[in-house]
Amino acid sequence: MLLKDKVALITGSASGIGKEIAFEYARQGAKVVIADLALEAASATANDIIKAGGTAMGVAMDVTNEAQVEKGVADAVKAFGGMDILISNAGIQIISPVVDLTLDNWKKMLAIHMDGAFLTTRACMRAMIAGGKGGSVIYMGSVHSHEASPFKAPYVAAKHGLLGLAKVVAKEGAKNQIRSNVICPGFVRTPLVDKQIPEQAKEFGISEEDVIKKVMLKDTVDGEFTTTQDVAQTAVFLAAFPTNALTGQSIIVSHGWSMQ
């Protein structure tokens, strides 16, 4: 149990990658805080973890809402006695060429991915420093933290931005034994990716099958999607790493799509 008794707050964890990480963290002994937009969904996932023998709680959290972030982190610290790990995972996707992208959609994407990462980082770092035990901040980046694809300007910009934030947090957090890293998955077959397939088929004027084979997976070494478990295992490794030797880094989990 690599994360025994560690308190981990995971945003966007009522579904997809975040949910897989939450269950894996619980199996590794962590006390998991499921933070999601809807309290009902967060609580349902937490209850599933509890039924499986883990320790969890759900909190409602719009990561762009400063008051909700502060309250969610405070409630978690009060319930579980501290904060050891943040997984900043909440995110959305909007597919559009730059020339058709609205300013509102640009701002919405950056608010969720970047403002959300900042607000949760600030709140959790304060709790980690107060606890005096150090901690680990993990951002859910993407292959698009290093690469670009058409029709994803705000997503690519935000995911690149997470690399910069992680490096600053690594430097500022070191004196308090707080590490910061970014996981950069390739395409993972989640509801977010399933939604993109018909959207990209429309934008590119190709079939959905060709989107998968010729757009999403064409540069992988084996034509396979990255799995949620691939990402969850990486998140365990980063959170459990014992020293500042591994901080300010990005780990690409993409079946070789991007090789840095």
C-alpha cells in the first residue's frame, strides 16, 4: 500500500481518468477526496470506494470558483486531518478552428484548466505547508502539453501552461518538501475523447473510424489507446516517490505518440 493514510484530493474524479485514479489510490491505502461539479456524483463515487473497502468522501467543487475550492479543501482537511496529494484533473474539451473560436469558449477552457489548477494548488499547498509533512502536486496534462493538433487552440495552450505552473511550484515547494509533476497521457478512451470523435470527423470531413486510426492513434507505436489504468499507475508512482529528485517534470504516457 504505497499511499497508506495519505490524503489525496482529486478534481474531476466522478468519472474518467480521475475516477480510475481515485479507485487506485484507495487500493493503495489513500484517503480519497472526490471533488466534482455535482455533489451527488462525487458522493456516489466516494460511496462506491467505501463499499470496495476504501476511505473516501465527496465534495462539490467548481474548480473555477475560489470559494468552493477553499471550502472543499478545508472540509477535506477537517475530515481527514491534512492534505498530502493534489491531482488537478478537471477538464473539458472544445473543438474549433481558431478563426471560429469564440472568446467566451477560449476563456472557459483556460478558466477550467489553468485557473482551476492555480486555485486548487494554492489551497492544497497552504494545507500541505501547515501540515509540515510535504506533499505531491500532480497536474493532468496531455501529449498536447508538448504537441499541437488542429482545432484545439485553448486546450493546447492550457496544457502547455500546466508545464510552466508545475515547474514554478516545484521550485517554490521544495523547501517544504512539496513536489510537482505533470502526467501527459495520449488519447484515453473516456467520455471526453468519445465526444471528440464525431466532432473531429465533422471538422476534418472524414469518418469516425479514420479519426481514431489516422488522427488520434496514427503516431503511436502500436495503434492503441492509453488506458485509464496506465495513467492511474503513473499517478501512484509520482505520488509515492520519496524525494525531490523527481519534481518539475512531465511524464508522457502515450504509447510512444510523443517522445521527448
